[in-house]
Amino acid sequence: MAATKEKKMSGKEASARKFLADLRAEILIHPGVGHSLLGRMNTDPRSKFDFKVLAGQHFALVGNFTRYMELLLLNAPDSDAKCWLAKVLVDEYGERSEGEDHAELYMHFMHAAGIKPGTEYDQPLHPEVVNFIREHYRICTEEPFLVGLGALGPGHEWAIPTMFTHAIAGLRKAGFKETEIDYWTCHLGQDKDHGAWLEEALVDYCDSAEKRAQIRRGALLSLDARERFWWGVTDKVASEKTKAIIPATASTAAMEAGQLTLRQLRERWKVEAKLVEKP
Ligand SMILES: [Fe+2]
Ligand SMILES: [Fe+2]
């Protein structure tokens, strides 16, 4: 009996692993992961100025990521899933980066790229950057838990090593020193682990078509937002370059005046865990 049960279990697991492997393959060819801004780093090299603009936008994502995951942890249905999420969070808080959380680590890169210390939270954000953050708070608070896990596991941790491999090629070409791009290089290894841990969190939930659909939906919602984010960064790089050549045109000044900074987002947005009593 035990042997039959074990065989049945491993068949179930094999089917779950196959679904997750197919999802990994789908993610790696998503335009959010292989966006032209990243994919062309070798053929269309980016300057330090371009990376300064990118850093000012990308920091807003880095600075919100743990909050999505904390919200998801609250919704996790059991301790097994919570454990895997908590393991990732401990790294994000600085366990493997000498006590510096990943936002602090990112700031070193921002400074190397030319952003003045103290102004990290004051970069006007492209609307697609704000939309990315808003979408992830929505996913992690309003969607079913597995949609959230799909967004943060497959949608983030599985995608980041590939995205960052492209970015690192561009950063090296732009002349950054290895010590200045620690944030990027440390994620190649850490996010491989995080992706594997979240796969362990996912594998037990892939036992119905509905649950698999939720996981995939979360991953694709996240990556669709990611693709729009990279377009936003591309647009921001172009407008900042124009501004550097032709300073303070009325149109670019007006456009920027309407853009929120991360500091303003933190002041205006309140994400809360609250009690909802059903009748
Ligand atoms: Fe991180
Ligand atoms: Fe990670």
C-alpha cells in the first residue's frame, strides 16, 4: 500500500514539476524578460548616464519588493509556504549581503551611477514604474494567494537572473567596476536560490488545473507589467537625454512635474492588512 501511495505521489509531483518547467520556459521568452533595452546591451551599449536614469526608476521596484512579499506571507495558507517565503525575505533583509538590505545595496550602485546621496527617493518616476508597483500591491492583496506566488516566484525570482545577466553585460561595457555592481551580480546566485525555494513552495499547489492557471496568471500579470516598466525606463532615458541636450523645454518640465517620486508614493499610499468580517 505504502509503495503504491509513494508511486502515486511521485507521479503527481512529476506532473507538477513538468508544469513548472514548462512555465519556466515560457517566462524566459516573455518580452518583459528579454526586453530590447536589455537584450541589446551588447549591440547597443548604454552609457553611465543611461544607467543613472535606469537606476532612479528601478530603485522604486527594489524598494517595494519585500513589502509585496510580506503581504503575500500573511495570505499564505500554511506554514510550509510561509517558510519558503520567509527564507527569501531573510535574504532580502540582508542575510547574505553583510547586513545591508537589498535597497541599501542598490543605493551604492545608484551613487556610482551618479545619483547624489540623499536624493534616491526623489527621482520623478515614469507612470509605468508607478503602475508596476500598484499592480503588484493589487496582486498581493486582492488576488488569490497562488496568483501572488506566481507573480513573485516565477514572475520575479525566475526571471531576474536572465534579466540581470543582460544588464550586467551592459554595466560592464559602460565601465562600472565590479564593486559598484554588487547588487546586480549578487542576484545571479541569490535569485537562483530564491527561485528554487519558491518552486518548492509552488510544487504542492500544482494539483489542479485551476491552481496551475492561477500561478501562470500571476506570472504573466507580473511580466506584462515588467514589459511596460522597461518601456517606461526606455522612454525616461530618451527624455532625460533630450533634457541634457536642450535643457528645460516646457513640455518635458510639465511632464516631469506630474510624476510622483518614491518619497511621495510612500507618503500617499497606505497598504494595510485589515480585518474583513464576512456576514
Ligand atoms: Fe533582492
Ligand atoms: Fe530574490
